Amino acid sequence: MDYSARQLGWDEDMGQSKRRRAVLEGCHNRPLKAARILQNTAKLGRTDEVRRKAKADSSYFYRLHERQRGQRNG
């Protein structure tokens, strides 16, 4: 099942850490899944603010995924 960031508790009016924590928890601590959901939100967001914040959060989760992947493989 596909989720939207809003269904996972993400809201542009929340603080950055609260937004990111809500999405990560909703994705069962899977940063790649969180990144992909937020990337969709960044593409389809209704306002510039939503798109900007979703893109920033998505980038954060992609970087987190890469760091975790590097630790497992390295």
C-alpha cells in the first residue's frame, strides 16, 4: 500500500525534527521508504512551502539511508 506523507503525520506547519520523526516512525524506521514518500510529496505538493520542505526532508532521508547502507557494507 502506498502512503502519503500526510497520512504518516507529516505536516508543513510542524518543526523540522518533528516532521522527520513522524514520517520515519510511520515508515517503521526505513529511511529509503520515507525519502520516496516525501519525494512524491515534493513533486505533487499544493504549495511552494510544501514542495520545498518535502524536498529537503526527502534529501535528508536519502543521505541517512546512504550512511546506514555504508555502515552495513563497510
